[in-house]
Amino acid sequence: MTEQQLEAMARERGMPATEVAKLRQRINQIRNKGSVVSGDPSQNTTERKWVQNEEFFQEKEVVLTENEKKIFGFSLFRNNNLTFTPNLNIPTPQNYILGSGDQILVDIYGASQFEYDLKVNNEGLIFIPNVGPINVAGLTVEAATARLANTLSNIYSGLGGPSANTFMQLRVGNIRSIQVSIVGEVFKPGNYTLSSFASVFNAIYASGGINKEGSFRNIRVYRNSKMVAEMDIYDFLVNGNQSENVRLEDNDVIMIPPFEKRVEITGPVKRPGLFEMKSDENLKDLIKFAGGFSNTAYQNIATVFRTTEKEFKVENIDNQNFGNFIPKSGDTFVFGELLDRYENRIQISGALLRPGTFALEEGMGINDLIKRAGGLREDAFMNRAALYRTRNDFSLEMVTVNISEIVNGNEEDITLKREDVLYIPSIYDLREEFYVIISGEVNNPGSFAFAENMSVSDLVFRAGGLKESATSSQIEIARRVKDDVSGKLAEIIHIDIDKELKILGDDSNFTLTPFDHVIVRRSSGFQRSRFVSVEGEVYFPGEYAIVHANERISDLLKRAGGLNQFAYPKGATLIRRNEFFEGPSENEIKSTNLIGVKSNLQRIKRDTTEAEKILLNRIDQKIEEKGGGISNKQGGLLIDEFRKETIEELVSENDTLDFSIVKTQDMIGINLSEIIEKPGSEFDLILQEGDILSIPKQLQTVRMRGEVLFPTTARYREKGGFKSYISRAGGFTEKSRKKKSYVVYANGDVRRTSNFLFFKFYPKVEPGSEIIIPTKKEKEAMPLQAWLAISTTLTTLVLLWNNLSQ
């Protein structure tokens, strides 16, 4: 019950409020401190705290020593998952003995109805109105029922007799508490207040369990100075029998004596450890306690190590004497394991239908073993096989076998011996695995298994067909050169093939050989669409396809309608991708476009046709396909990859650089006015894929950044110079590096301050410019050791000069 339930029951039974308060205080005291009623106060500092009158324990994890773990049954009462709490939610047993403090509930029903709520007092009496006291102490529930029925029949005439119409039922309400004593080899011997339903197991668990010196097989229960039960816990652990786990009564004494005989069993048994033995038990009983042998145990003989009066002794016991051998206290029984070897094993592997391990029979030969293995596979190499044989000294011998001759009966069969291993290889195990390679403008380039009579058309078909960019002529085949000492590395063969995958000309019967490498070139007239963009102050901004390989900025500007009246040509910039830009591959571009097609098909608000369903399935398959190779990369050359890797390596070696700030696009300064006036000149750059021509509006500000007192943006003044703008930003700071100051113009050009003698020539400032003033490097103070070294050197030089001058 909870604390609230206890208080509610106390009030219902008429307990005064002052007593309820005392009860609450007592419960809190017990809950906070724990209580073990024991003769030895020092025993209260254990890991198990027990609250009287309630089966409530506060558990800590119990850590057993290695020796305690070996004792069979030791962990039974030290396990927090097994509480052995008495079950109070069961009908009162008929053999339950009533005593002082029990609540008896008597129900009269039938022709007459009444309820009695009676309590057994300290004299063992209950008082029934209009009847008087009745002694029930020491009676079982069954006997008390009969006595009450006989007594109450004087009041309820229909309660007895052959034609009874009134009936009685006796129940026990609140269970009383009993006090028992636990002595001997337990962790906490003493007096314990338990439920009257408690058994021997409950009491042992409350005492913390039997210690390592205690007996698990000779537990005695004394009642009124007489032994009423003797309990063997092994009977519960081995057989699950609890018949000896008797219910305790008030003032019972539980005695746990020390063990008399304990032996150890090790080896391949299911429960190795320390076991307590009785005087009449033998080795066979010990093996039963240990759970029997495991599968790998050698059961024919046991070795026992025992002590004599002076020294140790070893004995061997045959299995037929296990039932007669009586263990002695301190004995250690050791069982061995089966040998890791087979008395009749042979093995066969290789080109067989069912290779594996088989049992050797007398007179068995290679033919018999092949038949046991399901016979030879069609690819078996018949001319030679290897028979590995183990000699008597465990050295390995190899016997060469001609399988073809033995199977056909032309040679005498070889008789097999134990541990023989026969290996029959496949013809494919004895040669290099054949394959062919295709690369270039096919949908799925890669390596494919070689097949006899395979043509180039077959390989192209296996690779998913030609791409739109593939040339149908001059397909190149690189073939390995054999037995040629002239220095020739490969034989090159050219064939023509059409879009229908038919070989043209005299090469129609041409077939591939193993390790051929087929290369499908890109058509010289095929060009993938490339796009550039124009943004800003033109009449038709947007994306434009590059028409010619030599198309220039002036051409793009014409197609965009030219500059409008708001354009600022001096601020025009060309943004171009560098080697760090990772564009999508051709396959990724195709997948993106196919996903768009699929999305638009699924957006149709009607049932899809059969052709559309087939198309959607085909698109899903194409999206999942992945292709590699240089041809699938977006635009790039290998030199770009090399350049990128070189920069990354330099950045990784220099801790002061941060690769995360490296940009994927560069801003190129252009002179748009010169481009418009002189189309095709050196200022008119040839466009590349991804270029963005940005033309801003008229700019009217100048920005100051870096080591100025007040970084700001100021209005552009036509006659304003570099220093005038610095003045508008508050002037230079003390950390400013004036010699290295520079100006970034709106079109991306950069010009730095030049120096001549003591004069500085600052760059011109234009609309949209940004003035940058860098920071001086901090000078490290020269340490004292350096000054001492310099002074010593100077002193030495002076002395040397004086000596030379004299």
C-alpha cells in the first residue's frame, strides 16, 4: 500500500488523528533510514534495507566476487530481480493457522444475511455479539470455519442440518505480522518481522542471503524448540520443487549451519562451479547438479585433485565408476574435451555439383567420392587434380591424379585415407578471366564479360547503345599484342558502324577477342549547347546560347539589344567560372531534364495513356543509370582538375590559408567602351560557357574600407582625389599601410599605390570604386638574447680592428 492508502485504512478503522500522525512519522523514518531488526546493530549497514510490516526493499546492485560466483545457488538470494515477496493477493489457504492480530471476516448469506468483522486478540479470542468469546488461536482456517459454523448454528437455525438454507464463509482480512529469528551463516542474522504468509525463502532473502560459508542443503526450521522442517535449496534449483519451503509461524527459528562438504567441477559441463554435496551423494549426482556434460565433453574419464593428510593427490575415475565414487570435501573434478580431429573425414572441392565433407568408408576410392559429391561439373579440368594427404607424422603429401583416366577406368582407382582432400579445378580456374572494355560515347561505358563470337555491335548494345554525340565511323579497337618482340604495344583496328548497330563494309564478320578495348569517339560536328547570361542595363537581359566558338562580348551585347540610357559602361564586369566551379555532368543534366519531363507528365489531370505509362517507366530507369568518364563531365579539361588539386595542396600545406574562402567564380575587369568602339579587338574577349556579363546603372558612390578611422561610403565627386576620400573617412589609422593601399574599380580592375623615392602616387578614383587600406604587419620585439649577440659581435669587431690597426 502507499502511504495515503495506509492512512485512509487507519482512519476507517477508527485510529485517532494523533495516532495517524505518529504512523506517518514512523513510515517516513523507516523509509529514509531503513530498518532491520537485528541483534547486531552493525549489520544495518548492508546494501539491502528492509522496511518492517511491508515487503519493501531498497536495492543496490550486488557485486559478487569471483569465488562467490562459482558457488552454485549463491546468487539466488543476492539477485535484485528475485525478491521472494509473499503474494498477499491469493485466497487464504485452508491450512493457514490463525493467530493474534488476524482479522476474520465472516459472511452469513442465504435465508439470513449478516457480516462479522472480528479480530483475534492477544489471548487468541474473537468476540461475537450475542455469542461471546471463541478461541481460534492455533486453529487452521478450515478448523476455525467448522467451529464458528457449529457455534453460529445456535443463532441461525438454517445454518446446519440436512435442509440448510443459510450458509457461512470465513475469510481472513488483514494479515498479521510474525517475528522469526534467523541465525547461522547469513549476511544479516537477527530477528525479522514478516508477513504471516512468509516462507523460509522470504526470511532468507530478508536476511541478505546465505554467505559463502553457509549450507544450501541443510536449512533447519525450529518451532517451539523442535525441528519442524529441513530444507534443501538444491531441490528447488535443480528440480523446481518448493514443497520444503514451509510457511513460517510466529517465533520460528531458521538455522543456517556451515557447509560440511563442498567440491568443484570444471571443464565442459553446463554449470561449472562449486557444489555442496551430502555424504551419500556420488560423482554422478555432482554431474547432475552441474547440468550434465556439454557437447564437446570427453565423458569416459574424470580427473580428481584431492588432498591427503600431507600433500595433494590425483586420481582417475572411469565412467562406469561415476555412480560409486563418493566426493570428498575440497575435491576438484576436471573433465577434458573431445580431440579436435575427425576419425573418418574426407573432403572434396572444386568443379563438382555438391562439393563438401563426407564420411570415409572402408575401401572408398576417388570414383566413389566423386559420386557422393553429385558428379563432375561440365567445366571440370579432367587432366589433372590434386589429392592432399596427411601422413602419420602430420606432414602434407600431394598425390597427382588424372581424373579422366580414373573415371574412364583406364587407371586403377586410388583408395582414400582419413583427412584426404581432393581438389578438382575448373577449366576457368586455370586461365585469366576474360573481359572486354568499351569507353567513350556510349551510355554505360565500362568492362563487360567476354563471350565467344561477340561482335562490336553486341558490346555497344550491352553498353546501352551509342550517345547522340557518338560518331558512327572510325570506331577504334585496341587489341593486345602477343609474341611480338619488335616493340609493338597494341594492334589498332578501325571499323564503321551505323546507328542501327550494324557493322559496315568488309568488317561485318569481325569478332572481338579477350581484353579488346573498344573506343567510341565523339563526332567532330557534335556540340553541346552552351549558354551565357547578360544582366543589368541592356534592352534584353537573360540567357543566350553561344552560336559560334569565337563569339565575343560585342556579339552578345548586340543580341541583347545594346546598352540602354541608364547603363554605366565603366562599371561593366565579366563573371567567369574558374577550376573550382563544379558543374553538373552530362548525365546529371539529362537526369534533371528527364525529371522535368516526368513531372509535367504527372501533372496532367487525366488518366495516363499506356504509351505515357511506358514512357514514365523508361524515364525512371534512365534516371537511375549512372555513367562516368571524361565525356560525362561538364565542359572541363583535365588541366582544370590538376590546377585545382595543386591549389588545394598548397592551401593544405599553408596553415595561414583557408580553402573555404576560395571562390568558384572570378570577376574579370573589362573596358566595355573600348569593346563597343572596337569590336573584335584585344579588349573584346571570347565568351566561355557560364559567363555572365553584368552592366550596372550609373554609380555615384565610393567606399572606404580597411585601416581608416571611420569606414564609410561617400558620394562620388568628379574632382575628388584619393586623399580627399580618405579624409572623408576620418583619415588613416596608426596601423595603416599607406604604401600598399589600392583601389578596386567597379569593373573588377585593381590598381595599387605606386612609390618613387619619398613620393606616393595614389590611383585615380572613379564612381563605384572601393578604396582598401591594408594593415601593417606587427613587428616582433627583438629579444634580449639577440641584443646581447649583436653587442658581442660589434665588440669583437672593434677589438679585431684595433689589433689589425696596431
